[in-house]
Amino acid sequence: MWWLLVWIVSAFVAAAIHGGRGHSWFAGFVVGLIFGPLGVVLALLSRRTGAAIADEARAQGRVPCPHCAEFIMRAAKVCPHCGRDPAPPPTKMARALTAMEQERRHSGIPRDRQP
């Protein structure tokens, strides 16, 4: 009778491990119920999902690099994975504003006198 208790406890432990890695809690419970202590080992061998990894990285204050999509610190000046500047590329509006500012500088008219 003690083996039945071990099997049920294994099912709950496998469910907790499997759910903590971003997978279905119910699937972990079923694996633990069918395989018993071996189900706990199988749950330990399961990988974390991409969503669970992304949530953990965001909780640590990390953001994805716009070039290589690896998670880096928000204040990073250079991505340690691809070696590029992690600042997002300028938008069309930012490029247009930069072009207008350069035209103003070349026209020789002071900025406060522009229409």
C-alpha cells in the first residue's frame, strides 16, 4: 500500500516541476501518475519553454537585442552576443526629422526664426 502513496506523491511532484518549467501542470501530473518516480526524473529532464525563459529574463530587467534577439541588460551599450549597438534602428519619422534639422543648419537661418 505504501507504493500507492509514493506513486501519488510522485505525480504531484512531477506536476509541480513540469508546471514550473512553463509546461502544462496536468501533463506533468499524468506523466507522474503513469511512471511514478520515473515521472519525476522525466519532469526534471524537460526543458523550460521559450515563454518561461523570456518571462524570467524580463523580470531580471533584460530586453531582447534588436539584431540577434538574445536577452541583454537594458543599459548595455554593446550586445555581448553579436557586438552591435543594441539601440533600435531609427524609424522613418526620426530619419525625416534628422533630415529636416540638417536642412535648417545648411540654410543658415537661425532655428528660432524658422516658420
